[in-house]
Amino acid sequence: MTINKRIMNLSAWLAVLAIICIPGTLHTEDDPLRTEYGFPIRFFTDYHYANSDGTIWFISGISLNVLLYLFNVLFIYAGIHVILYIKNKLTRT
């Protein structure tokens, strides 16, 4: 089985764009307050710390789980691949 690079590229971009387009889940019950982003698996976490140390860096309160990002890319790739397979089967007959 070969990997379709165009579908893999599309699924990687869709996983990144899901952070921007799909609203995150706000968790208030645990300490610290955080918002998790990503679809179908949450892989990007933004921690909402009180700015006590005076840092201005955007990435200071962010956690990016690369393994979960790769799982998201694979899930999206599989979904697109299945949709194209079904579409090809339906249009052939």
C-alpha cells in the first residue's frame, strides 16, 4: 500500500487548521485553567496562567503533543481515503 502524498499533505493542513476553526474545550475544574484544541483528538493545550513572571512570549503557556498530532493526521488521512474509495466505487458502476 502506498501513501498518497497529496492526501497526507491535505490531512496535515486540516489538522493544523482545526486548531483555528474548531472551538477549543475549556477545562475549569482542574488547576491550572486550560483550553484544549484539535480534532478529533485534542493535541494543542493553552494554559491560562496569571502573568506573574512578566513574560510576553506567546508560546510560554502552550503544550503541543506531537504524537497526538500525528494520530490526528492519520485519522483524517484515513477518513479522506475512505471517502474517496467509496466515491470511486459508486462512480464506477
